[in-house]
Amino acid sequence: MGAPMTGTALLAEAVRQLAEAGIPDPARDARRLLAHVLGIAPGRLTLVLPDPVSQDHAAAFAALIARRAARAPVSHLTGQRAFYGRSFRVTPDVLDPRPETEILIAAALEQHFTHLLDLGTGSGCILLTLLAERSESRGIGTDLSDAALAVATRNRDALHLTSRATLRQGDWYAALGQVPERFDLIVSNPPYIALAEMPGLEDEVRLHEPRLALTDEGDGLGAYRAIAAGAARHLVPGGRILVEIGPDQASAVGALMRQAGLGDVAVIQDFDGRDRVVSARLQTL
Ligand code: GLN
């Protein structure tokens, strides 16, 4: 280590290093990582920047900046990500909760539900947010990945939702076992990136997020085929399913829902005007 540096000098050096590595918002990331190392909220950083920064903190910060320059997502370096006003633990075993998915949350909260199913729960961000927002509800989250379920379990317990959220390992509805349970709301943000589109993803996603969470290794619609096919068997009459989609998948996913016997198909857009959620309902008899 060199001579002790002021927080300001250390930050400036880190920003330069990240910018050189082509990181899109170097100042934001450097501040978040320094705040993380110092154990303070990023918004308070300027008020309490140490002068000088201790050797231990400086060394820890330098290590994080080097990993960020190698394109590790900030969430993997801090171990957490904010989603719908709550903090979620994230690791390389789960998809990072994304702001677009808050559109799905908003749409779900317009529904009345007490019995919720989240297919491919990952970090648990959708299931746990909805249960936290609706205190009379309970739900099940399924995932193929045991490692993801371990992260979801930690998030569930940290949010004090242990008694209302059940997590089960398995493929889509198969995780529910023999007895066909019925739900008044099914949600999912499944892997929807087509295999052919994987090379075009940014390094943070392609190299650092779980492949299982990103792609079906096919045309990007594989998960929706499975999810739509089982929906009528797992919804109560009048129940609704909401799935996040890629911006060009609305008509294909809507068609899959209709083929599966669902109706009242609607598409919800995100803040950029891109199709983001498909909604469908099991008609009452
Ligand atoms: N349900 C989780 C999320 O929306 C995980 C989704 C996934 O892994 N494809 O973040």
C-alpha cells in the first residue's frame, strides 16, 4: 500500500480506474462501493468521508474496484440490491432483481390475492415483496436451483415472512408435487432470453448472472410454454397469471395463454413504453 489517502483522492482514483475499464457510471459505482466498505449509506458519503481512509478500508475498496473493473455487478460486490423499497440479498446464484420487474409488482398489487404462486422465484424478490405488501396473503415460490432457494430462504427469513412463504425445489409446477394446488394469482419472471441473443448481453449479465435464470437455451419462449400449459390446472376460476416478458414477446406469450384456455389477455408496458408484462385470466364457469 502507498501513503494514506483522503477519501476524496481515493474516490477520484477509483472513478478514473472504472472509467478506463469502460464502466458506464463510474462515479455512482465507486461511491456505492466506498460506502459499502465504510458501512454507511451512499447518500451520507460526502458528509462523512474519512481523511485519511484507513489502510484496511483502502485495501478492501481497491479489491472491490478491481472486481468491478472486471465487470462484476455492484450487487455481487455489496451482496445486496434494493427492490420495491426493500433490500434483498443477492449472490451469483440468483438473477439480480431489476427495476423493470417492479412493473409486475405494481400490476399484481392491483389484483386481489390471498394464495400466490411464484414460478422461478430466484432471490424471492417477487414472492416476498407481494407477501410483504399484502399481510393477509400466503404463497409458494418454486425454483429449479437449490442454490437460488438458499438465497430466497435467507431473504424470506430476513423479511419475517417465514410463516407465510413456502419455498420448493423443482421444475415449474412439478415442484408443487402430486396434489394440484390452486392459486388466485400466479406470477413469474422466467428466463426469456433466446439462445441466439445471449452473446449480445452485457458482460455483467452474461458472465456473472446464472445462465439458468437468463435463457431457455432455445427460442426464449420455452418457459412460457410450460407456464401457460399448467396455468388452468393451478388457478382458481377467475384467478390471474402475470408474467414478465421480453419487449418483443407479447404477442407470442399472449397466444400461448389463449391456447392454454385463458382469456382476458392484456399487455402492460414499462416506463420506456416497452411491452413488459402479459396478464391473463382463467374465466369463471
Ligand atoms: N423471480 C426472480 C426475479 O424476478 C428470478 C427470475 C429469474 O431467475 N429468471 O428476479
